[in-house]
Amino acid sequence: MRLDFRVTSLLIATSVVSLTAGSFLPPDQGRLIATAEIISQKYCSLKGEDKLFNVAFTLRLKYENRTDKVLILDKQIGEFPDQQIIAKSKDALALRDFEADPMFDSFGLDKDPSDFKPNTRLLRSNFVLLDPGQTFQTATTIGAFVWYVSTPGRKGPINYGDHVLQLGFSGWNHSAKAAQFAEAWRNFGELVTDEIYTEPIEFQIPKSPRIEKSCD
């Protein structure tokens, strides 16, 4: 299983505006709603580390258009989350009492290819037109650090037990300005460019999980 390299690059998170009304808040039921489902969960050792191991998740992400208009989504939306918030419970999440709240440094956006222009060909190949009431699915793989021995009060790595996870990511991950694409495609629908947060999803770390040598 491939883990995004950014799991090892943790930064202090900052607040961002969400299309679904923001992290740790109930989603706006009248917009684009993002939900996550855990497809697989495994535990792996970290080379040269005897205090921490890694939990790796493969997630299915689903986006539902709850507007009355067509939304234009990048087909790679959510593939590389910018933020993964972990809390002990939904109540703790709502109170912003986070166990882990990293933002991942992607070291800037890659330059778009020369043919990345706001034309119909690109719209049909790289984006999806999501009609009102329709859904679209993608997948992503993420990881989090876990203490071998419970260490209360420390932020970042988590302990065994129950937790909730919420992902945040951008609807537009290109170096080109989104405004020109939104204008060129406005007759097809509304281009999604805002920050998006999934609804919280519950998961559990067992007290004595089976630790594998690698998550690759």
C-alpha cells in the first residue's frame, strides 16, 4: 500500500474556509457533502523507531451534490488531503479539542502541462459534471502515527482506543488561476475550488494490533 510522503511532514494547521461549513462543524446540508469510508486499515512499524508505529488507511471518498445546479469537480479531488484532523470523539471535534491536526506541506503545486487550458476537451477528460443529487467517488491513502505505549496529553501521535477522523482538501490543485476556468465553463456548471472537509468518521486502534514490517 502506498502512503503519501506528506505523512512525515507535519506542520501546525491553520483555519481554512470549507465548502461544507468548515472543519469540526456540522456540514451545510445545502452544498457539496463529502463523506469518507474506511476500506482497509493496517498497522506498520517505522524504521528505527521503537516508540511509534504507523496506522495506514485506504479511504473511499464520496461527494454528493446537494445544490440545485451542476457542479464541476476535478476527478482527482481528495486524492491528496491537505489536512487530517483526529479527535477522541465527535464532541471533542466540535470543541476543537484535537489529538492531531496536521497540515501537509506539498512543497508547492506542480506546473500544469502546456495543454492545461480551459477548453471542452480538458473539461470532459479531467473533470466530472455532477448534476443535482448525483454522487462521485474517489479514493485516497493516508497514515497517522500511534504510540506503542499509551502517552496521554501528547499531541500529534495518538493512543489506542476510539477516535474520529476528518479530512480537509482543496477543490482546485493546479497552478493555473481557477477564475479563468470557472468563467470559461460557467455555462456547463459551477467549478468547485473551495476547501472541503469530510464529515467525521469513527475508527478504532486496538490495544495490541498486529504490526507489519511495512505499509508499502
